[in-house]
Amino acid sequence: MNGRELSMEAHVYLAERLRAAVRRVSRFVRPATSAQTSSSPGRSRRYRRTAWWGFVRVRGVAADTVFWTAHQLGAGYAMVRDTPNLVPVIRWLSPRARPVLPTRYAPHEAPWRSWDTAGQGTRVPDAPVVVVLAGLGTPSGFMHPVLDSLTQRGFRTVVLPQLGWNFRSVGELARLVDRYLRAHTEYGPVLLVGHSKGGLIAKQVLLNDPDAKYALGAVTISSPFRGARTARYITGHSWRITREIIQLRPGVPAQLKMSGSDSVDRRIVSVIPLYDPIVGLPGTLVAGTNRTVSALGHNRLLGDERIHDLIARELRRLAAGNAVGSGDINSHAAAP
């Protein structure tokens, strides 16, 4: 065998090895054929479900981001317009300006009014007032979809612009709420509605008032009672906002203390979406009432009419004093 024949054999051998490698790679790259699909239908269905769930998650995150951006811009403009002294730049430019803090919230077409126990009929002038608390990095105007909905349903709603963008600690913000409730004893025991970090503030207010003298109960929306998954990606202690976000990590002392204080959980209703890209872990309460709703996102729940109906129903139940028994701790509300 001469050198030419050896080179031809080497060429054939290398070509066969190359075709074998291509076949191995093509099994992972090319789509499955009909024969392969019919032989493993379970694998194909799992692949389609996984792909569809990934698409739904990406779409939900995008829609949630658009909702947050639009309402954040509107809330920021409203704060600059109504309470300019709360904005640091304006406060620095005009240090003598005094802030005007309107706390009774109502749209122009629906004045501040009493609450209707049955949704229709006679108004009750001494019904509980609802204090609405926003989350981290959002002013009170961010909650205007919930505020408008509750006002149209006859609830008397109150906001606290002095909380700003909620960059302070949960304990400090809860003390501001306590101070306001003690200064307005004419409201009597109030109800609280909190979104995200606002739910933690509401729970701290209830812990500071174990006898329900100033607050009866709370309805929370997407609140990180077990910590927020995205807080793990925030580092650094130079900025106040980063320090507060780090305190929302699962397992930090502040978070463990909050989750371990369950003495007031039975006065709280936690509304939880099926998937929350911000919180991640479901904000369930061991001794409280958990309502899982068929919704995706962290912020979009604020604009969902089904969630508004659920909040109104739970507020009426808390005001009526119908405590949930041990058999109704965890429930699901597919379409409230």
C-alpha cells in the first residue's frame, strides 16, 4: 500500500468521524421528527408546556414593567404638583415652602364619603376608614387604581404623602402611620391596604397595636412576608435604598423577625399572584388568610378589577369582625 492509498484511507476515516459528530450534534439542534414525537409524546408535551410557561413569564414581566413605569411617572408628577416640598430638589431650592399634605383621597367625580356595608342602600357614617400604603420606591399616588376603585365602592380612603417613596425602614414608616392614627382618633379603628412593602408596614402597625384600638386589620397585595427573591441581587450599603432592599432578603434578621411575629396574622389577608417576578416566594402567612389569585406580576394586580372586588370583600369581612377559622387559612380565588 503506497502513500496515496494511505492518504485516501485517512481521508475516508476523517470523513466518517465528522459525519458521526454531526449526527450527534443534530440530535440536540434539529426539531424532533414525527417518529420521534410519536415515540415520546410525554417529552414533547413537557417541552411545549415549558416553552409556553417561559413565554408567559416573559410577557408578564414586560407588561408589569410597563404598568410600573406608567403609574410611577403619573404618581411622581402628582406628588410634584400637590406636595412639592416632599421632593428633595424642590425642598432644596425653596426651603421655606411648607408642604400641603392632603390625606383624604377622592377623585373629583366621587367625593370622600361613607361606607356602604352591603354595596348598596343606606350609608353608614361611622364605618372604618381605609388607609392605603404603597410599596418601596413608590409614592402614595402609585396606588390610585386601588384608591379610585375603593372610593367608587363607597369606602373612605386615606393616603399618607408624608411617607414619601417609602425608602425608610419598615419600623420607622410604621411609627409615622401610628402617629397619624393617634392624631386622628375621629377615624376610629381603621383598615389598612398595603402593596408590597406597604404590607410589611401594615403588619408592623398591627403589631404595634395588639388590642386593635387604632387598626382592625389589613389586606396586603404581593407582600414579601417571606422575603423578596430579587433582593439577593442588590449589594452595597452606601445608599439608603440599597440598604432597605437588602433588608428584604429571605433569611436576614429583620425578615426573620417579621415572619416570626405571627400574633396578628389572623387580622391580615394576603393576596398572592400565581407568579411574582419581584417577590418570587409566595407571601403566605402561617396563621393568616391567604388568597391565591389567577394573576401574574407584582404591580399589575393593582389595576385588576377582580383584585379590587376581592379587596372590597375582604375589607367588609374584616370590618364585620368575621375572623376566619383554622379551617379556612389557605384558600384560592381563581376569579374573585
